[in-house]
Amino acid sequence: MDYGKFRFETLKKEKEAKKNQKTVEVKEIWLSMTIDVGDLNVKAKQTVKFLASGNKVKVSIRLRGRQNAHSDLGLDVMDKFFEMLEGKAVMDKKPGLEGRTIIMILSPAKADNSKK
């Protein structure tokens, strides 16, 4: 067998496999500890769009100044935000403090076909 032909065939197979695979991106949503309900709804809608397209979402809250002393309020905002998604998301990483930032990672919920 000709090496050039073999190389061509393997490159063709690799290209076909690459075309069929789906890459998962990580989108990021920034929240604030003092975010209002309307703004939270807008961010939730955008998150649902990201999740519907199959992407993971990293939700972040940046703590500034005195907010560092009250990080529990930021965790409450994260919990409220997750409740707004109504089962459209699965929590990969629970909200936790990393430095001055509270981070939570969400992924799309699998469709449950067992309910009939």
C-alpha cells in the first residue's frame, strides 16, 4: 500500500470525526450581591439560552469592600438564581468562595423520558 494513500485516508477519517464532535463552551454570567429581581430575571433568561444551546455556565459574584464580610448574602443570591432556573440546569459545582469571588458552575439538565 502506498504511504501517501494511507496518510490521505487517515487524515480524511480524522477530519470526519472532528466534524461530528460537539465542543462544549463555558459561558460566564456575572451577578451582584445587590442585584434586583428584574435584573436577576434577565440574567436567568440568558442563562437558559446558554444551557439550551448545550453550553456550561459559570455564574460569578465579585465581592467588593464590605461585601467580603457578608459572603453569606452572596450565597443566598446564588441559591435564589439556581431556583429560578426550574430544573433546566444541574449544579456541577456548588456555590463557593474562591478568593473575592463566589463561583457556581451549571450544566444543562438531561431530558427525563421516564415520566409517562
